[in-house]
Amino acid sequence: MRIALFSEVYWPMVSGVGVTLLRLTEALRARGHEVRVYSATYPLPPGVPDRPEVHRSPSVPFFLYPDVQWAFPRLREIVEDLARFQPDIVHVATEFSLGIAGLKAARQLGIPLIASAHTDYDQYAARYGVTWALRAGWHYLRWFYGQAHRVLCPSRIYEQTVHRHGVTHTGIWSRGVDPQVFSPGFRSEVYRTGFGVGRDDVLVTYIGRIAREKNLGLLLEAWEQLAPERGGARLVLVGRGPLEDDIRRRAIPGVHVTGLLQGPALSAAYASADVFAFPSATETFGNSLLEAMGSGLSSLVAGSGGVLEFAVHGENALLVQPDSTAAIATALRRLLADGDLRRRLGEGALRTARSRDWGAVYDGLLRDYAEVVAARGQTRAA
């Protein structure tokens, strides 16, 4: 099968969506499929060429989220490139300018279209103070998703959200975890001692976007409240985002910000921690939580959104009231003090991760692709 993907975010931009689509591209190619990706233009790492499957559109930083590029697609150029590629299906993973370009190009060329939803716009609007835009926003999203034969959601929970807004022609494209990449076997004492973590000290980590919608402000408030009782514990934030420099400037005792880590360094960052703190209430799935579970970590998790698809209180995580500093502090206090609790939750986390196989996820996605292509063929015949 030949698949064309459209997304504003893709390598080298690191985000949940970007990483998911890069992993998808590599998995599809490993299975013998051909993939062409239409994305925005991002600065490449020094000395590193662009990936051969990518077609770049001119772009500028998005004013609300400067490390995300807003693309200005040249439709004629995209249509010509897409015609040369001759895809069986177009998959739009964005509702913005590149999604519109993918929709128009697919329509011009008569190619079946599938969409995937990745962002909880209701939650993001609340975090960024633009709830006034939601009514018009969902009016647009109903129109946009209405152009696709099917809209794939990352979890049943987020699927219910889009159903409430009138988008009902949906399916599930879930997420998995690779045990060759995320495993307790990557635990590193060198990594731990680099942050001054002693043998009996607890290392708490967050891994993901360093951004407002992830509720890191509440985690840091809870951390400061526990200062008199947390001893030699350390909090390590791994990732990149708009709040990164501000948190560094605050120089909160016991808090470290590593920036972006990838490959073996990322595997070690997960496995070398004792507790994974995930206060975000905006997740449509929660990729990094599943990766933490694959690394055998006990977790503190905001009980909201797509994480509820696989996070179970007392079995593989402690679920806390969303958007509450007090709830985070209470759960963090328990996890810092109780090694047996951390061990039990870590064991439950590993069981959960082992049930989430990427192979089954991609099998399901390819079935969705094939069904959309077949349905388009039946429509043409009719």
C-alpha cells in the first residue's frame, strides 16, 4: 500500500504527534509499504540531511506555540507531488493548513481520505484562555472531519468527546510500547548519580513537552511544598518546550531540566527513575505514561482524559484529582515514603505495558486503511 501523511509536526520536531507519525512511517516501511509525508519546514540538526520521505512546505513559527511551525502549503506543488507518488490513501493528521491541503489534493485526485484526531481542543482552549473560540472551532472541525471517510481517535475516551461534538464516523488507532526501547534493563546508576541521587534516594521524573497544558506548574508547587520532608529526592524534567528556560531560571532546589533526550539516553532517563509524575489533564492517550510503564515505573497520574484507557488506580498508578496541587502533593508524599507501593505499582505497570503491542496497533490501522480504500471503490462503482 502507498500512504500519504499530512501533518504540521514531524521529524525533527519532537512532540507526541511527531514521534507517533515518525514511528508509524518506519513501521509501515518495515512492512513493505511506501510512505510520503507532507509537513512544515523545521531547522535540521547540524550536518543531518532531511528524511527522504518528506515534502516540506514553507512555514513560520505559530504565535501561540513558537516551536511548532505553521505551514503555507503550495497546493499546486503538493498536488503534482502527490500525483507522482500515486497513493492508495491520504491520511491527514492535522486539522490546520496542511490538513486542508491534504483534503483538497485528495479530492482533486480522487484519493480516499482518512483523518486522525490527536488534540483535546476543549482542554487546550481552557489552558490557553481561548474557550470563547470553541463553538466556532467545533463547527469547523465537524466540517473538516466530515470530509474524511473515517476519523481515528487514540482512545475510546477521546472518541466519546468527539461523539459529543457531533463527529460519529470514528474508529480507534491506539498506541503501543516497544519493550526493546522502554525497559527496566536500561536503568543506569551513572544517570542517577549525575543528579546527586544517593543509593536510598528517590528520583522522580517527568518526560514530555515542557508546556503550560502539561500542568507542570502544579507539580513544581507540590514539589516545593514537600521540601521539608523529601530528603535527597530529585525531580528531573526531560523534554523541550516554552516553559523550559523559565523553570531553569527559577532554580528550584532539587529540580533539574535536561532538555531533549533521544535514543538510549531517553531509555535510561525513564528506567533510571523511581516515580513518573504525569500531571497533565489534556491527554488524548498519554504516550509517555505508557513508555514509563514499560520502563517499570510507579506513576502519579492526573485522572483525566485518555490515560484512563489503561491507568488503573492502585494497580499500575496512583490517579489523582486533576488540576490540584494538593492532590499531587499527597500522592507524591506517599510514593516518596513507600518503597513497597512503588514496587507494586511498577510491577502492575509492566503487566500493562506488555499487553500493548505495537504490532497489533499497526495491524488495526492497516485494516482501517484497507476498509476506507475498499469503501471508496464501492462508492465509485455505485
